[in-house]
Amino acid sequence: MHPAGSPSKGPHLTLRRIRAAGAADPVLALAWCQRVITDLGYNHFARVFFPINKRASARSLATTARAMVALQLPIKCLEAVVLGAWLTAALTDVPRVPVAFKTAVDLPGAPKRVYRHIVLAVAVPTAEGERWGALGLSRRRELMDKPVQFKSLAALLSEYIEAYGPQYVSYGGT
């Protein structure tokens, strides 16, 4: 059972409901979007259930996002960004920026491993200026979503960089 004001799990959360909530309270709408993403869970399997072609059209990505919600299979970070972009498409006053991170882990006796991660940074206009947060999914809690509370995109990114620690290599848009 979900608390009052929160979405139910599954495809019952429609874009129409997000649009209506976003008009009244974009932060609540973003929380609902993150709930949909989180409820799917992280895909720890080697198999990717929803392959994403970064060069695909918005229509094709929307079709994939609808399939994610309908099939309720676990997703990885790139799939979460596609789903987040689709869920927030109705929030026209909320800028969205995909931000990719790269880390390198150099363990003794093993070759260096490079890992990539991506989140969807979002900005909500307030009387005091924009506040930034992020939608996302990760194996590690500190690399998932961030609440809409950061005064700048740079402040939001600093939070992720700090979570990465010494393994951090770089970030950039995709």
C-alpha cells in the first residue's frame, strides 16, 4: 500500500496524471516519476531487457519506455534515463539534461575496469530561482536520484562526484 499522494506501482500512473500533478507541484510529479523508475528495480542480470539505441528517435524511445512500464522488468541506468525523459515529457517547465559519468577502478592484479553511469538532471523553477535534482537508478544508492534541492547544476554534479570518490574520471552530457 502506498501512502496518500504517491503513485501506485505499475502502469496505472499515466502521463495525464503526471501532467496534472506537475501543473500544481512539479516536485511531487518528479517524485512520482522516480517512484515508477525505482519500483521497476535495478537489473543485476547480464541480459538487458530493453536495449537502447542512443540514436533512436524520440518516438522509438517512447515506445520502449511504455514497454518498460507495461512489462515491469528491471532496468539499468540508461533505461531509467529514457523512462524518466518519457515520464517527464509532460512537464514542459522542467528542463531535463542527461548527465553521464565515467569511473575507472584499478584493482591490484586485475586490468583497469571502466564503468559508465547516467542520470537525468532536472530543474524546477521556484521563486528563488531554479532548484536541481536528478532521476535515475544505480546499484549504489548514492548514485541514484537526488532530491530537487540543489541551487545549481554544478552543485548537483558535485554531489555525484563526491559519491564516486577517487574512482571518478569525468562527466558530460550525452
